[in-house]
Amino acid sequence: KLDSLNGHYIRAAADERLAALVIPRLEKALGLALDEARRARLLAAMPGLKPRAKTLAELADKARFYVAPRPISLDDKAKAQLGGEAPALLGALAPLLAKVNWQGPALEEAVRGLAEGRGLKLGALAQPLRAALVGGTVSPPIFEVMEALGREETLGRLADAAPGYVTEHVSV
């Protein structure tokens, strides 16, 4: 019951306040001071993170991938998602993302368009994309994640996950 009550107060708290409370936990866990870019990503991600957390420790754990240094570590399920055809798909997606308006609906349109153009269901592209960006197979909605990460970080993580298929600095 206390976790539920605590979650209520987390959801009601200002994003800036929660970020300030989580930053020391993340810095300790990662062993590095968060620079302004990482702090900005954390703040941008907070609206999507706080509804899913009941404690500050849980919030920090769920926020970790937003501020982790590259290349991010991949769990076994993420590694499995990045096998087979996934690197080539991510390689085809990166130049589309480099040119798109960096907002959720436009990002979704680009990903859906590529999937449909290749005769794939959205999940066939979205799951490897999620694995490359978060290092796992569970996260807030992927287009929300991409928006919070920003164009440069997203393309960099794609390049890390699909070397040889994605160049980090895809021409915009």
C-alpha cells in the first residue's frame, strides 16, 4: 500500500524535482557525473518514466538507459533482437531518421513507412530499434524514447548496434 501511495506522489511531482532527486543515484550507479546533455535527456524522459515507478530507486533504474554512456550494454534478449536481418533494417532506417522532424508522430511515420515498405509488421522493426536504443526489450513507448534521446544520441546508438550498416553521422 505504501508503494502505491509513493507512486502517486511520484506521478504528481514536478519533473525537475524528480530529476534532481534521481541524478545522484544515477551518477553513483554509472560512476560518472551527468553532463548537461544527459541531464536534458533525463528531464525530457521524466513524463514517460514517472507513471511507471513507485519508488525513487525504481525511477532511477528505469531512467538509467537514457543517461548511460555509449555504447550501452545489451542484455541477452536485446542481443537476440539485433541478430539476423536487424542490422540491415536499422541501417536502412538511420538515413530516414536523420531527415525527419524529431517528434513522436513523425518518428513513428518513418519507422512504420519502412516496415510497411518492406512488408514487415511494425514490431519486426520496432523491437530491434528498442533493443539498440535501450539495451533491453522493455521500455516506455519507443517513439517517446527516441524523442527524449534526441537525434544525435539515437543515431549514435543505432551505429553502435549495427556497425557497418549505420554510420553515426548520417547526413541530415
